[in-house]
Amino acid sequence: MRIKVIGLGSPQGDDAIGLEVARELSRETLPGGASAVACDRPGVDLLDELEGIDAAVLVDALRSGASPGSVRVLSPGQLARGHALSSHALGVGDALALAAALGRPRPRLRIVAVELDAERGEGLSSAGRGAVPEACRRVRALLTELARQGDFETD
């Protein structure tokens, strides 16, 4: 099974959380033989990152009103129900909808979302920095589940 962790974001503030998590995880041997990649403002390029893999765990910042630095695991279906994931011009939900409209096969997906504290500025906020270990732990747990079961639960 081909599995990828895709950290999404931009270099500004807590929006860099997905990039930082991917960088941290790329230094490890990941469960299921997964690879990790950081994608700076991918937009439609996310479709290319999802090409040819069986499963992916996306990591990105979220603005939902929850406590800054809180970490949640979402399914793609939850994005469709109004979660405003990503501050990118073409967000994750939009990219997945575009892939479906184009008839592109979609790998099994889970999203690890970290609540933003600050979008702008130099580096991660203290809440963002504090969330990196928990986000990495959640990603590893999802990868372990995937490797053990060979599949995610149905969305």
C-alpha cells in the first residue's frame, strides 16, 4: 500500500503547522512505510500529490473557533459539512471537490487539523509549537491503524 503524509500550509504564522509536522515526520521511519512531504500553498497541486497513492493523511491549519493549538482528526466528509480548513486560495475541500469533478481517483484520506492561533508573523505561535508533538502523534496513530487494518473506515 502506498501511503503519504502531506503537510499543507504557508510560511506565515500557524499556517505553517502542516509544513512543520511533515518536516518532523520526514525524519522518522513511519508506520506502513509512509513517506512525508511538505507542500507550501499547494492549491490545485494537491491533486498531483494525491495521484498514485492508496491513502493519505493531510495535516493543515484550521480556523473553527476552537482553542488555539487544539488538534482534531477529520474525515473528508466533515470538510463538506462546512469546516473551513485551510487559509489557502484553494482549500483542501475545494481541491477534493475538483478532483471528484474531474473524475480523478481519490485515495483514502484523513485530515489532522490544528486550530490556528495566529496566521501572520514569524514562525509558529506558542500554541502552534505546542501542538506539533500531538499532531505528529495523531498522524502516527492513523498510519499505524492504516497499516494494521489495510484500510480506513468508510467515509
